[in-house]
Amino acid sequence: MSDPADLHPFDCVVVGGGLQGALVALAWLERRPTARVALVERERGAPLERTWSFHGEDLPAAARGFVEPLIEHRWSGYEVRFENLRRTLSSEYLGFTSRHASAVLQQRFAARADCALFVGRRAIRIEAQRVVLDDGRTLGARLVVDATGGAPRTARNGACGYQKFLGLELELARDHALQRPILMDACVDQAQGYRFFYALPFGPRRVLLEDTRFADTPELERDELRAEVLRYAEELGLAVSGIAREEHGVLPMPWSEHRFETAGPPLRAGYRGGWFHPATGYSFPLAVRLALLSTEVEPEQLFQGPLRQLARALEAPARHARALNRLLFRWFEPRDRAHVFERFYRLPEPTILRFYALRATFLDRARVLGGRPPRGFSLRARWRASERARGAAREVAHA
Ligand SMILES: Cc1cc2nc3c(=O)[nH]c(=O)nc-3n(C[C@H](O)[C@H](O)[C@H](O)COP(=O)(O)OP(=O)(O)OC[C@H]3O[C@@H](n4cnc5c(N)ncnc54)[C@H](O)[C@@H]3O)c2cc1C
């Protein structure tokens, strides 16, 4: 059999045109301008309805060149609102939609005759150095990146809770009064667990509003969340005239088993490889670092050490984030969980930013988990959480 790389000698083939796949492909197109790159995405047009946002701190200087074309929204600061705390943070917050990312990819690939974008094509086999498409074609490459999304089984099994949310992009009949994003407005009913609204003003008459819940179970009550988003819009005084689009998600919050996949090739990146923040479910900060790394070393060397080094650098902050998940879901009754976040947002801004970027230092980690525990920390909650876990295990055993 001939070497598959002879059939289509690409340098890098990326499977999946979501967040991670788009970042890897754009990184290669920009930072390795003579490399031949292919991207395979099974959906036609915009693959997903998602808004991806991140803090300026999450973006390494070397990645600005390939991330910049993606950025649609940029805000110089944001707010958080809790029962006893209102705070405006001054750091930059940025975002883009999956639709825009697809358009950027189309444009970039169209400008490169030696590269290839396969949309509406599913990869049926993803191997160390080749990808087989559903039309029978085989793409060979020095580096194959599996960025097909979906958290690995280990992360789902190790989840002690879930972050679930539904967002509506609202069209307004008159200008809103929001001056900046509201990352968390937790001044809402907390009886079922930590809950907050998230508001991103995209334009004077366009706002994305999300209802987010940190819950013990993954079920998403979409109708209820939709109604709650519209109710909150009213509370903010927004004159809603239409709904441009909807997005939703259920992200696992692991406290065990979660790890960053370093075995390969192929490179298992993004959610597929567990490369996400255990406490926020966000993957942009890691996806961008992984994209950068994939262009900095030769594919043949990536698995020899650099990938493991990155995973090692992330492990202490990730372990800390998993401990925070455990604390939240095991040591607090649902109604008291907001106190953990209120306390977190009293910390110095650089600590908060490093926590989100999964770059928390030893001192940051001590600040987040140390000192007097937040209101609501209780042995009774711990006991009840164990009871719930035992009940769930019994149900599984009976099923
Ligand atoms: C609604 C929503 C909003 C989110 N917002 C943020 C945010 O603001 N910031 C943040 O950091 N994180 C956010 N997240 C969390 C996380 O970053 C996203 O889930 C992110 O999309 C994960 O990126 P990914 O590339 O690993 O997977 P995905 O973005 O899910 O991409 C996987 C892609 O692979 C394609 N695919 C799958 N199988 C195949 C195949 N066999 N052949 C070809 N293509 C295939 C899929 O169609 C898909 O396009 C959000 C999640 C959701 C659900």
C-alpha cells in the first residue's frame, strides 16, 4: 500500500471546524504560510449556534495575529452583580460567533489554492497520519488534529455537576442602556443552585441574554429557560422586538477523572481531548494555546515532550479548579452556592483573570480556596451530597 501522505500531502489536516479546529487552521494559515492545510467540517454553512467569548488575558501575544480576524465584539470592562456585591472589572472582554468564524475560514481558505476546506464532509476515520472522508477520499498529513468536540467519556463520568444555559440573541425596538457586558447577574432566585444571567450588548439594538445554572443534573429545561430570559429582558427594560437566534449548552464540571489528552498522534484537541477549563467549561484559553503550540514545533516532535509540558503546566490550576467544583457541589446546599462566587469576585482582578486563563499561581490558588469559607459551607450539605450520590448510584444499579 502506498504511503497515504502521497495521496494528498498536507502538512496539517484538521477535523472539525468548531472553536478548536478554526483556531488550529487559522494558526497554521497565518504562522506557517507555506504549509498545506486542510479542514474537514461535517456541517454545511455555520456549523453551530455559539458565541465564544474570552478575556483579553486569555490571548497570548503570539496568537493575536490569527485570532484578530475572528473578533466581532470587544468591550473594555464588564460587571458582576451579587446579593452583596456589585463590581465593574476593567479588563477587556471579547467575543465572536460561530457564524463569523465559518465566514472567516471560508475567506482564508479561498485565498489559498494549495489548501483545502471540505464542508459538508464527515471524517469516518481519523488516524495518526490520515483522515478518511465519507466520500472515500483519504487525506494524508504530517499532523492530524481531531477537533470533533464532545467531552471525552472520562470528563462526563467525573462530572459532579453541570453548567447549563440557554441564550437568546434579542432584537430591540429601541436602544438599550447597557454600558458593558454583565458576566454574572446573580441577583435572582438561587433556590435550585447557583444561577445567573449573562448579557452581552452586541449593538445598540442587539443583546445576547443567557440564563445559566450550575446544577447537579444535565437536563436542560429549554422552555422554562427561554421564558426566564424574556422575563429578565423585561426586568432590564429591553424593548424586545424579535429573537434573532438561540443557543444552548450543557457543560460537564468534573472533579475527578478529567485529564488533558497527550497521547497521539493524532492530536486530540479541544473538547475531544479534554482541553477545557474544569470550573467554567470554557475552552478558548486552552484551544488558543494548543493552536499556537501546534505551529511552534514540528509535528514529529509535538508528542515527544511539548504537548506533555503544556498539560503539566495546566495540571496544578486544573486540579485546583476541580477542587473548587467539588467544594461547590459537595459542601454547599444549592441555595448557598452563589456565596462561593460572590467571594471569588472580591479577589484582586489579576487573580480572577489568571483563574479563568488556567494560569493561577500558587498564591492565586491559596487566595481562592484559603481563608474563611464562604457563607453556607456546611457538613450537613456534605452529608446530603453523599446521600444524593449514593441514591444516583443505586438508580444506575437498578436500571
Ligand atoms: C452554546 C455554547 C456556548 C459556549 N460559549 C463559550 C465561550 O463563550 N467561551 C468558551 O471558551 N467556551 C464556550 N463554550 C464551551 C466550549 O468552548 C465550546 O463547546 C467549544 O465549541 C468547544 O470547541 P471544540 O472545537 O472542541 O468543539 P466544537 O466547537 O463542538 O466543534 C466540533 C466540530 O466538529 C465537527 N465534527 C464532529 N464530528 C465530525 C466528523 N466526524 N467529521 C467532520 N466534522 C466533525 C462538528 O460539526 C463541530 O463543528 C460554549 C459551549 C456552548 C455549547
